Amino acid sequence: MKKDIRSFSEEQLCDFFIKSGHKSFRGQQVYEWLWKKSAYSFNDMTNLSKDLRLMLEANFVINHIEVDKFQQSSDGTIKNAVKLFDDFTVESVLIPTDDRTTACVSSQVGCSLDCNFCATSKLRRMRNLNPDEIYDQVVTINNQSLKYFNRSLSNIVFMGMGEPLMNYNNLIRSIEKISSDKGLNMSQKRIVVSTSGIPKMIKKLADENLKVNLALSLHSAIEETRNKIMPFSTKFSLEDIKESLLYWYSKTKRKTTFEYIVWKGINDTIDDVNALVSYCISVPSKVNLIEYNSIGDENFKSASQNNINLYKDILEKNKITVTIRRSRGKDIDAACGQLANK
Ligand code: SAH
């Protein structure tokens, strides 16, 4: 089996060239083709001799993603089903607003978590995405942003399929590539890593010295309720999550954004609001109330506008920053929680 050349660091490539009797700088050239220029074929590497290109071809492959299906919503949102080298499919979404273009990227094929309200949880986790597969989604969406909206990608959210903190090393390597001047050169401040809350990994991320932002899918600050709708969370208590978020803040000085859906009969009472308020007071944070996108489960129905406004009012009274996020791309199943390779 030939090796995926993009699993090599620049140093390893330089080493490879030296060991095979060539100049070390060839490694830098190839690295630039692979990342900065996103070359998908050795033949494109025009500053290498034909012989060198053939030698690389004989030793390596360049695995790359392919947009298998392209859908555009009436609101401009684009959903890509992207095919990986081994025929698995994940989805990535481009979300345009007046002043920004956001890429929502996947980190795993399927998901091993079991959030009852999320369509992706119905797909078994098949494997982690490699750093280049995450990177390629971003490059693809950047190109689409230039083509359809005449501007570069401005933001990246790890809110597609999968749990990014369960594919930790590849997540970090993809972020490094996205933000490196040898890659896409995008600011880490424009990246949001969203997690369902794995305390040990949140602390690890805090120690990385990256500039990325953290979002946590909270959905309830009452342990019993949260465990019911996100059963895996019985392993991670709200107290442990809180402790990890305090650590995150002490290291990064950045607030965590709590993602929160309000459902009828699940978390729409005053007790639920009060629990969220106390949780927010104990952790430097803000709240993003996100619209529920139905996945056809009778148990989950969006709360009334009144009850959602109640959340907003009480949070604001307690000086907690709260935004209400409208969903986009619903008509093509591209909105939060709807990614299920449909
Ligand atoms: N596993 C990570 C990354 C996925 S992000 C995480 O849980 O954060 C996907 C976001 O969409 C999460 O905040 C998730 O809670 C939310 N979501 C899932 N299903 C949804 C649905 N049906 N409607 C709206 N948001 C949903």
C-alpha cells in the first residue's frame, strides 16, 4: 500500500528526499504543492522534473475529497456531500450571511455520541477524519465562497458530523494547517470548536495555546434532564464540565459559548431557566439559543416563542450575553443537527 503523502510533515518530506538522494528543498516544494496549493496530482507539481514526479507517484498517493453532491438552499446555504478516498461520505456546509461566510465542517464519519435530538447520532461512527480531510473541506468551501459570493471564507465551525474532541490529534493538526502561512493562513480566532463536553479533552485543548473559541452543547443545566436527552453525558457530570471550563477560561481568557435548544416539555420551565442562569454565573460564558430543527422525532418539539423569550429575558436580566440563532439551510437538511447523508 502506498502511503498518503499528506500524513507527512514538512520535515519528514525533506528527510525522504535526502534519503532518496535528492535535495532537501524538494520536500518544501512538495509540501507547498500539497497544502498551500492543494494539488491533487503529482503531475501538477510543475517545478519538479518528470522523473521526480514519477518517483513520488510510485511511492505515495494523494488522497483527496470529492464533492459528490452539491445542494443550495433558497437562503444561499450550500451543503456538500463529500466523498472520502475509501468511499465514506461526510457533509460540509457553507453558511453565508451579510458580512461573513462560515464553513461548518465534519470531524468524523458518523458520530459515537447518542444525542437523541440529532440526526447524525443515528449514523454509526465509522472512523475519524484525517487532518487533510478536514482541511480539504475548508478549502472546498473557501473556493465556493469565492465562486458564489465573491469573498473568502471568514469563519469555521466544527459543528458538522462527529465529536471533534474525540478525534483530538487530527483536529489539532487540521487547525494548525488551516492557520499556518504554509496552509490557508486563516486566523485561529475565527475558528469555533464545538463539543458536547468531554472535560479531560477540554483541558487538553486549553493547554494547546491555540486562539480558537470553544462552544459547548449544553441544552440543559439540570443533570437529570441532560442525561435523558444526551445519554452519553452520564459519564461527564455538569460539575466536571464546569471545572474544565473554568480551567479553559483561566488558560485562554476566552468565554465558552453554550449552545442551547429549548424544547417543549423538556427544558422550558422556569426551573430550567434558573438552572442555566446559575450555571452561567459560575462559568465565564455566553448563551446561544439555537432553533430546533426537527428530525422527525415526536418527543422533540420546539418550545413556544414565549418560553424562548423567557429564557432570553431572564438571562439578560442576569447580565448574561444571549443571542438567538436562526437556522439556515433547512430546506436541504443542512441545518444544525440535520446532517445525515440524506
Ligand atoms: N459533537 C459536537 C459537534 C456537533 S455540533 C457537539 O455536540 O457540539 C452540532 C450542534 O448542533 C450542537 O450544538 C448540537 O447540539 C446541535 N444540534 C444537534 N441536533 C440539532 C437539531 N436537531 N436542531 C438544532 N441543533 C441541533
